[in-house]
Amino acid sequence: MRVAALRRSTYEWAQHLFVARAIKDTIWAALAEHLNSQAIPDVILTAGSYAMVASMLDSLGIELDNDLCSGVAALTDPSTAIGG
């Protein structure tokens, strides 16, 4: 998904979001190794909540505070990517 964001590829985002909506058995198994059955839905709901907030902020055009811009720029710089 990082590549989709860096390349601003709507198609790539749509593909990943469609695929990511269904939690595969391997993911459930990996979560179950570390979490109990009550914690797993909490993790899923937390991730979904963060995604919802991100969409809302993007839709409303909320911009980052100035003190965060340089840190985010460093995280999204393709030259800092693994193997880059």
C-alpha cells in the first residue's frame, strides 16, 4: 500500500483495499498466536477506526500541523524505502 500511496495510484489503492477487507485464515492464525479471542476483534476494530479517521481527515482536507510535515516527508520519501 506504501507504493500505491507514493505513486498516487488510485487503481492500486482500490485493489489493495478490496483484497484487504477479507481477513485470511493465515492472518487469523497469526493473531491467535499472540492474542486471545477477545483481543482479536479489538485489533481489527482499532485498525478499521484508524482507516476511517484517515479517510475522514483526507475528505475534509485537514492538513498536518507544521511541526509534523518534515517527519512525514521523510517517511514518504522514496529514497528512504527499503532497498532504495
